[in-house]
Amino acid sequence: MEQLDSDFDYVVRERKRRVVTRETRFNLLLIFPALGLLWLLYLIGAAIFQWSLTGVVNPVMTIVVVLFALLVGLLFWAFAPSATKQ
């Protein structure tokens, strides 16, 4: 019977730090126009198919206020100088 090979070589891979550039930070902000487009499509659908909007408007306006605060925070983050520049 053969002896088991218990001499393992462990390879430790170093994680490469991912550099977040200003362009990639601004690309994250593209979610806001996409959400606006979805809301516009919903409003167009409500106009065409005569859906009731009374139960939807208040929650959506609350989400819009929260998204505005998130937008302001993300804009400060996107305009921040890069850590690699001194």
C-alpha cells in the first residue's frame, strides 16, 4: 500500500489592491438616471393603462428624498481626490 502524500505546498496569493479611479466612481452614479427612467416608464404605463397612482406616490417620494441624500453623499465621494495623488 502506498503512503499518502501529506506534504502540501500552500501558495499564498497576495491580493492586488484595486485602484478606484475617478471615472469608476462617477460610473456608479449612473444608477440614478436608470432609476429615473424606470419611474418614467411606470408613469407612462399608468397614463396609457389608467393605473391608479395614489398608493404609489407617497412611498416613491420618500424613496426619492432618501436617494437625493445618497446622491449628495456619492457626489462628495466621486469628487474626492484620489488616494494615489499627493
